[in-house]
Amino acid sequence: MAIPYKKNIVTPIGTMSYPWLTQGNPDIRFGAPGKYKVNLIISGPEAEKFKAEVDAIKVEALAHLQKENPKLQDLVVPMDLHKDENGVDIPGTYVV
């Protein structure tokens, strides 16, 4: 069995995009009450530094995983350029 690749990093301070917590009966299909998922919008020099760090970790993780599965070509990282209301990319601003 392969040894999983695990590395923890901390995002820079950002803005939550559409956070929504349900009152009343919590939806526990995806985890215990109190857990939620939200997109984080980051920008500025800290965002660029974070993007470079994520890209470096992606390269390390891909090399580690290709030892067990040489056919593996790429990894998907949930980090995209942020778009304005017209769908145009905002340079240096990312959604994590």
C-alpha cells in the first residue's frame, strides 16, 4: 500500500464567498453539525506567494504519487482565478 502524501499549509486572510449556515435542523449528510465548506477569495502578494507554494506542493505530490502509479499525469488543485460579475478573470485574485 502506498504511503499517502500529506502536507498542511495555511491560507492567507481572505474573504468568504457566499457563506451560508442553515439554522434549525442541520444537514448532517456531509459531516457533523458545525462543519461547513466555503470558498475563500484571496488577493495581493500573499495570494501570489500562496499560489507558488501550492504549485510547489503539487509538483512534489505528483512525483510522490507517480512512484506507485506512473500513468498519473496531473493533479487537480481547487484554486482558480477569481472572476468578476462579467466573467472576466481578476489578476492576482484566487478562489480557494
